[in-house]
Amino acid sequence: MKGTSLVSAIALLGLVCAEASAVEAEKRPNILFAIADDWSVHAGCYGTPWVKTPAVDRIAREGIRFTNAFTPMAKCAPSRAIVLTGRHLWQNGEAGNHQAYFPADLKVWPEALVEAGWRVGFTGKGWGPGVANDASGKPRRLTGTAHQKRKSPPPTKGISDLDYAANFSDFLDATPAAGNPWCFWYGGFEPHRGYEAGSGASKGGKKPSDVDHVPGYLPDSDVVRDDLLDYAYEVEHFDAHLGRMVAELEKRGLLERTLVVVTSDHGMPFPHVKGFAYHDSNHVPLLIRWPAGLKSPGRVVEDFVDFTDLAPTFLDYAGVDVAKAGMKPITGDSLRPILEADHGGRIVAGRDHVLVGKERTDVGRPHDWGYPIRGIADADFLYLRNYEPSRWPAGNPETGYLDVDGGPSKSLILERGRKDRSDLFWRLCFGMLPADELYDLRNDPDCVRNLAADPAQADRVRSLRDRMESELRAQGDPRMLGRGLVFDEYKATSNAGFYDAYLRGEKLKAGWVTPTDFEPAPITPRP
């Protein structure tokens, strides 16, 4: 009799635990993380009339729109590594560089979710370019299991043929309706270059006059305006698939149980933006929708947040402890207090600035060296420290300025520079830079007037540099501790030794630039 009672008690306890586990799972949201490739803060909800983004705008209306969201590093692989680890580029070892070997001991939050029983998948671009293997040499699934089978005819030659939304549907079809939540990474390849020239006009129905603002670092010409319209058309492709995914969630009754986060890895693939550290380089769109855990939808939040905050946010809502999951300490903080606030504007005290930086963003300099930068941005100013100002910021001229993707805008500015090396746009996008840069973001958000040499700004430069470097030292930045050379010593996973091989006459592929980008001979540097 006692044995029967004991068995019954154990069975009852098991049932209670199972029900408790089911209730706890119900509290945890599914996660749809949508990250575009090279999308600046251009969307209808951000006030851009020449980019139509109904899906993104819906997330803004029904969620939160952040106005001061940043990636700390404006290049694909290192930026995505920050998203995955919650740590700054200077804390991620080799993963702080582009075309890197991802450290085997650097665990990421999708891996932690898988170990916690989640089903995790992705379509499109996950982390990369680079190599990510475990200690035994086996490839890792940093963003989950790939879902890349479904294809559809792309609207232009420059757009991927992946049917992202159909691949998401396949993922949902293969995911049990009951049980642990799921996480899906939608990594659109758009609006990364190359573009089909003229597609913004011919297929998107856009006109050069639609562009309401050409940034001050680009010539205001039809060449640049058409280039911006082609970029806009690819942003709209990303948005269209996001809209289909949201509609699919709605059809399945899953939308209200899903945390939707939309962003981009960094700014647009234009000179002075991607691969640099200016405001437009690091400033990204960020929108979050989560009905069950978000108060007062439609809010606009002005707190400064960055990509180190995404990992702790996902893990927080997933109920996964960072230390127990075996991840390295996370630098960022969960965004939950912002989501659960009942007002917009500034919410969390202390979120008044971000740190940014850069190491190697591409090969093309002697010895595969990078262009190391650290910076700090607040609501008023951006301060940048260039630690190797004798190097070419955009990459060496004779090897095609490889830090800048090829395209009509780049080609136009290079032609202007060949006619006149004092050309303003060539100097802003490809010329040498001083050790210190300071920009008044309220009056010069395009960052074209460097105030660092102004004696009236000396105290501000010193104060911002001291604050920045103090935080970097606390975070263990090798560059602050006399070990910055380590970033130059990390080997690139592709095109290693490009500079020396190219100068020896070897025919090398650099498909991200145009053949005419290469100068016929080295240029004598001048400030």
C-alpha cells in the first residue's frame, strides 16, 4: 500500500512539474530576429520618404522604435559577432576582425538556446564571412540550422534568389506546435552590394528627386541619387520578406507569442559609411515588438543602446543564465527595463553614450594591417581616436581602397580625386586622417567638419578621450593595454597577403570592388 502511494505521489509530482514547465515555457516568447545586410536608418517610420517599408513601419507602430541604436563596429562579421556574444569587438579576440577565425571558446546565445532545448534556425546570412569551428575542427552552427532550400526568381540581378519567407515557413512546419519556444534568424543579404544599376527607377518606380537628403560626404549628383535608389529598392525587398514572415506568424496564431527584433548589421555600403566609424557607419535601425512584455506600443525611445545589449535581452527572455550556459561574461545589459517602461524618450539613467571602434575590416594594406579606431558618441558629439594615422583609412589606393565596396558612388568620387587630390569628397572618403576627430552631431550629423583641432574644443576632446579610454581599459581592450598589435597579427581567412601578392603581379580576386578602383601606382600620403 505504501509502495502504491509512493508511486502515485511520484506520478503526481511529475505531472505538476510537467505542468509548471509548460507554464514557464508559455511565458517565454518565440524569437524572430531580422537583420539586414548594410541598411542605414532609412525607413518610413524613420522619416525617409524614398524607402517604402510597410512591414518595418508596422513593427514600429505596434512596438518600440529606437532612435539611438548602434553597432560598435561597422563591418559584417565583427558586428554580427557582437550581436552573438554580447561583447565588444575588442573583447572578442579574432572575431573582432573581418574575415576572421571565430574563437572556439567564444560561445554564442543561439548555441545556448539550443542547449536549453530550443529549436533554432536561420535563413540567408548568419555570421560571416569567416570560419567558425569548434575545438575539434567541426563547423559550428552559430545561428542555428540552415534553411536555404526554397528559392524564387529575384527581382534584380543583385538580389539573392533565396525565398527567405518560404524558408521561415519550412522552419515553422518542422517545429512542434507544443513544447519549448523557437528562435529564427532572418539574415537578409540585402541591401548589400552589388546592385542592378537603375533598378530603383526602372523597377521601384523611383526618381532621383525623391531623395530628400544626399549626405554631405557624397556629391549631390544623379549618379549618387540613382545609386541610393538602387539601395532603397533592396531595402524594400528585405522589408517585403519581413512582412510575409509576420503575416505567416499571424496566420498560425503565433505573432502575439513572438518577440520580433528588426535591425541591420551596420550602415549602408557607401563611402564614408560601411567600414568606417562615423555616425552613419554605426547608427542602425532597431525596432522591437513583443505584445506580452511591452507596455505602451508605438513608443519612441531615445536611450543609447548597442549590439552588446541584444544577447542579454534574448537570454533574459529565454530564462537562460549566461554563466551556467558557459558563455563568457556579457558586457551589455538586457533591454527588458525599456520594453516594460510605460513611456518613451529617455528611460534608463546612464544610457547616454556608446563606444564604437574598428580593427581590420578588409585586407589590402601592407601585412594585412587594419585601421584601428576607438570612439565615443553621445547625443551631442562623436569623438574618434585613430591609433595608426599613417595608414590609409579606406585601404591602400594601389590595391583598390578595399575597405569600401565598389559601386557608382565610389567610382565617381575616385574619378574626382584623380583630377584633384584636394577634392572635398575624395578627402572625406579616401584621404588620410589625423589622430583625433570630433564632430558636432546636432549640427553636422554627416561628420564632414572635424573640430578636433579647434582650440575651443580642446577640453571636450580630452574629456571624451579620457572617458572612452577609461571604459576601454575596464573592458580589457588590448589596444589600451599595449597589446593592440594582436589584431594585426590575426590571420585573415581569405585573401591573406593580398597587398604583397598584388604588387608582385599576381592576379587576385577582389569581387567586392570594381577593377577601376585600383590606382595605377601608390599615392604620396598627405593630411
